[in-house]
Amino acid sequence: MIRSFSLTDIGKKRKLNQDFVYVSEKPVGNLPNVFVVADGMGGHNAGDYASKCTVETMVREIRGSFEKNPVRILGKAIRAANDQIRRRAREDESLYGMGTTVVAATCLGHYLQVANVGDSRLYIINDEIRQITRDHSLVEEMVRMGGIDRNAARNHPDKNIITRAVGALDTVEIDFFHEELRPGDLVLMCSDGLTNMLEDEEIGMILRERISIEERAEKLVEAANNNGGKDNIAVILIDVFAKE
């Protein structure tokens, strides 16, 4: 039995919450369940509009899709959201330049299908914590090219510059990941408001505590805020093999 819990928090520094989450443990269209985190960007209310519009467009597209392949379903939904954000930004100059990250997942029995654009993340936690998605960010590109190491990347002044976003260009490039799940695995999806405030090992320690997933999600948000809470925080936890 699948169990999940989601939470967003404005953090301690921002005046607007531009993070948006969607959780359905029940089927949406031809997908058995759907989970989405979007972290919007843009001036005034454009960022929160971008994240909410993206998620709502995706859910509508997934619900109406005749496709059976989850990669095709998620890919078409994200591309439709990209088109919608581009169109709205052209129509309303107050929304010009808006965009959003998106990480989406569906659990298919013992498998997890993931789609990602930007630097919101998906992790699988068991005895260790593994980041499944790859950040589409300037600093991550520098790490991959060997320009800087992982420790320097955490405090780099350009770490918030992302290289891909829904709404940034007329076409959106999406990464897909297919992971096998095993008993005891916990899935975490989150915005960078969590991962910029907490090291992976700190996240893993909280998520291995023997408390409910609701309490674990709340502890993650509390810890991120205690470390500065410099951004909005979004968290989805999915216990794929939850006992009744």
C-alpha cells in the first residue's frame, strides 16, 4: 500500500511561496498515482503563477492522455505545461520571464518513473540516501566538468542559476529516470529550499527516524528553517511499501 505526505513552507526570508506540490495516491488518467514538485521563479507573482499553472496543466494533460507509456505521458504533460507558460507570458507582460522547475514521479509496482527539469530533486532513502535526479544548474555543470568539487559547489555564489526550466525556451529538455524500488525504500521529492539548507546526510538521518512520514516531513522543514530558511521549502515523502 502506498502512503504519502506533502508539505510546503514559505521559509524565513521570502514574502511569497512560489513552490507548488501535487499528490495523488489514486490513478490519474492511465498513471496509477502522480506526485509533482514545482519551484517557480519570476518577479512579483509570476513565480507562483508559473509553478501552479505548470502543475495544473500537467495534471489535466495526464488525466486526458490516451498514452500507456509513463515516459510519454509525463513528457507530453511537461511539454504542454511549457507551451502554456510561454503562451501566458506572451499574453501578460507582468508574467514575462517566468519559469519553474518540475520533478514528477509515478510508482508502478516495484518501479519508479521520474521526469525532471531544473534543480528540484528526487531521492531514494534506505540504508543510504541516493539522489536520483541530476540538477540542471550552472554549478552542477561545473562539477561535472571537473571545474569545482562538490563541497565548493554548495557555497558557490552562482548555485541558484539553473540551466533548464519549464517556460524558459520554446522547447523543453526533460531528463527521465527509471528506478527499481525495494522494501524499506522511502522516496523524497523536494525543492532546493530544502537541499540548500541541509546536507544529504542530515536529510537521510531525519528520514531514517522511526516516526511517521508526516513527522519526518515536518522535521525536514523545521531543520531547513533552523538553518536559515532562505527559500520556500517543498517536500513530498512517499512510502511505497507502507504497511496497513
